[in-house]
Amino acid sequence: MSKIAEILEKAEIYRDKTARNLSEMVKIPSLSCGEELVIQEIARQCREAGFDEVRVDGLGNLIGRVGYGPRVLAIDAHIDTVDVGERSLWDFDPFSGEIRDGFVLGRGTADQEGGAAAMITAGRILKELDYDGEYSVYFTFTVMEEDCDGMCWNYLIEKEKLVPDFAVSTEPTNLNIYRGHRGRMEFEIQFHGVSCHGSEPERGDNAIYKASRFALEVENLHKRLKSDDFLGKGSITASLCESSSPSLCSVSDYCRLYLDRRLTWGETKETATAELAEFLPEGAKITIPVYDCPSYKGTVFTQEKYFPTWKIPEDHPLVQAGVAGYRNLFGAEPKIDKWTFSTNGVAICGKHGIPVIGFGPGNEVLAHAPNEKTPVVHLEKASAFYAALPYMLEKGGK
Ligand SMILES: [Zn+2]
């Protein structure tokens, strides 16, 4: 029996187990910075699956490993979720973890504990196959992604010195192979004015007017931002505006504007800041906000809110290994595409230059949406794909 046939057989045997593991995760709410209980449950599942190593790092990420090879393949799932939003929009309990009509239901099933459950089964399959190839396969279950994408991986690379040769993000791709997405960043701009009595505004200098003129320039800037054939167009928009003044009968002396910037290929923190500086009024100040919330372990690992753009070419050996795995397992051609949203790839590939592909169960349109669910058959196929990937990489994507 070929390795591929064995992997497919085991993925099917463990299909319902994979769904039940996901169900157990969904029952434990795991908002960013509050993931401790779900990490404990996933550690239990990894140990039960026979992983060679299971440990929690200094930030609170769970690291599971199968294999002892000299090269490092990392397969990543962030296991924090966003909140449920308006409950009345849900047709079922977001934390029931119910398995019904071929789906696992609930918050986090698509984004993206489904990937985590499939990864655990992939580790189990590799152990049962006595995988002893050239890769150590690290399964990472990472924290705080929804709050600050990539920070968990900056921690793994910079503090834990876990530096993969290749990485896979298991964020939802509807079982397509993804190879990049736009980056993003945030700006805070502070405008100062001079207050005076509102009855004679000419004596003052209104900070709200300065911010407003600037905001309209931002609207124009958006229209002339460049596009990339694969990743699409960069974007910028004002997201928040706050001002103050001595009273409601005064000229405003302070205004703060927040901007959301999506960065396409070739756009960086430096280029995006320089564009704004061109029409920034004198005395106004641009800063990039810093994320500094403590993890559930109390660890503070700060990061500037800059999430670099990344993509790898379609003919890259990692993409081709994914394509070969897909063809061999499923007898079809995969669709190769990109995410619309941001992932931990901003740190792994965007900042650190380590090649990443995406392959995950579930549909990304259900991420952060009510009635989130993931097909059980996606979980089965994803577990087979992750188990096959180290073999495909060794064969050079053949
Ligand atoms: Zn996600």
C-alpha cells in the first residue's frame, strides 16, 4: 500500500475523531489573551495522539512535534477566536460544538480551530506511519492572532528560536492552496490647535479642521494607490476620529485620527508613511500604534501594528509540494489563490522571509460571522494533506 493510500485510509478512519476533537475545542471559549483552557485541551489531544513532544512556550503558544529530522516544517493554527457578536444572529449556540448534518457548528470552527483539529490527526497519522524522514514537523497552536496577527510567531522565531524551513497556515482556504495576502498597518495622527471662545473662532486654530482637511486628502490618496496582479489594490481609510476642546462653546485644540491601511506588493511601512507625510500639516504627528496586551501567561511581548505583505511564487517548491500532495491525494487540480484577510504569514513570511502556504478547512467567508461551521469532510481532507506534505517536500514536489 502506498503512503498516500495509507494516509487517506487513516484520515477516513479518524474523521469522526477529528470532528469530536474540534467539538471539544469549540466548547471552550478562547478569546485572544484568554486561551489557557483551550491550550490545555489541545495539549491533552496532542498527547493522546502520541506526539513526540508537547510543550507550552513563554508566551502561551502550544508546540507539538512529530519526527526528529534535521529540517523544520511548521504547521500553524491560531486557536484564539473573535467574540460571537449579536447572539440573535446565530441559529444555534456558538459554543455547543454540535456535530450535525456533516458539519461541526460554532465559533472557531472555520477561523480556525478546524485547522487545529486536522493538524492533531495529521500528527497521529505520521506517528502511526512511523514517520522518520528529514523533517521535524512542528504543529503550533498559537495565541493572540485575532488581536495582533503574527506576534505569536515573532515570539516563536525571535524568542523560542523555532525557525522553520517551510510553514503552512491552516487558516480557512476552502481546501484551496493560498500563497500570500496583502499586509496591513495602522496609523494614529495627532493634530494640535489653539482653543479660544467659540463666539470668535478667528482667534483660535481649530484642530478638527486640520484633521478634516487631512482626512479628505486620505480619501483622495486611496483612489491613486497601486494594485498588484495577484494581491490586488492597496487601500487606506479613516477608521476613528476623536477630538477635545475646553467646552462645547470653544474652538477644538486637539484631534486624533486613526487610519487603516492595507498594503499591496511593494508597499511598506516606509512608503505608506512617506505618502502621508506629503500632506501632513505642520505640527501634526504620525505614529504607528503598539500592541502591548499581556498574554494569558502574563507575558508582554510588544509589537508595532505593522503587518508586512507577503507572497511566494507559484513555482516555489513549497507551493509545488502542496500541489503534488493535492493531486496525489484527491486526484484533482487545486485552485491556487490568496486570502483577503491577514494571517500569521505576516510574521513568518512577511517579516522573517520564511516561505508559507495556506491550506485549511472551512470557508473564509464564515470567519467572524454568525452561524460559523466547517464540513467534517474538510477536516478529513486537511488532515490527509498535512500528513502527506513532509513526504511531498522530500520528493521535491513530485
Ligand atoms: Zn484566523
